[in-house]
Amino acid sequence: QVQLVESGGGLVQTGGSLKLSCVASDGTFSLYRVAWFRQAPGKDREFVATINYGGDTTDYADSVKGRFTISRDNTKNTAYLQMNSLKPEDTAVYYCALGRKPIRTPKEIDFWGQGTQVTVSS
């Protein structure tokens, strides 16, 4: 069982930036694809971004493409989500997740973090 701990969430104004971090509990982290999902109140959990094992292939939801960047450092068992040009509609709880299959939906996830709140004020 891999434990994931997210950090870096908070309150930011429209147009601001935040960088989320996700630390895994052990070195099997490098055997998994990483993804970030988010869930706003009253809405389903939605895909945000994913990165492959080696960190050389990424994919993004259209709503964040060009504004968010996912990355990973396997030497630190850590993944990141750099979020720029934030909008009020980005407000949600953001979850880090690991999966062995290509990730686009929650069905592909093996392990979830506990989530970190991101709030963007207008």
C-alpha cells in the first residue's frame, strides 16, 4: 500500500500561482504513472493531468492545458503540479493519484492521496 501526501494548496487570487507537491511513502513510486484529479463541491472528481513513469510524457485536461504543468522526481518519490494563471473555476480539492495503466478516469487509479484544498478568489 503506497501512501501519498499532498501539500501546497491554499488561497490565491485570480491570475496567481500555486505549486502542489505529492510525496509517496516508498520507492515503488517510480513504477506508477502519476495523475492529479480535482473535485469541486457538488461535482464529480475530474482528471487534471498525468505523467508517465520516466516523466517524459504528459497529458492534460483541455481546461488546464497551457496553464498547469505536471512533473515528477523519482529520486525524491515526489510529483508536482505547477498551476499558473489560476481562475475561480480551478477552485477544488486536488488529489494526487497513482496507477499502473494509462490514466484518464478514477477507474485507472490504484492509490489516492487525501487531497489538498485550492481556492481561487475573484
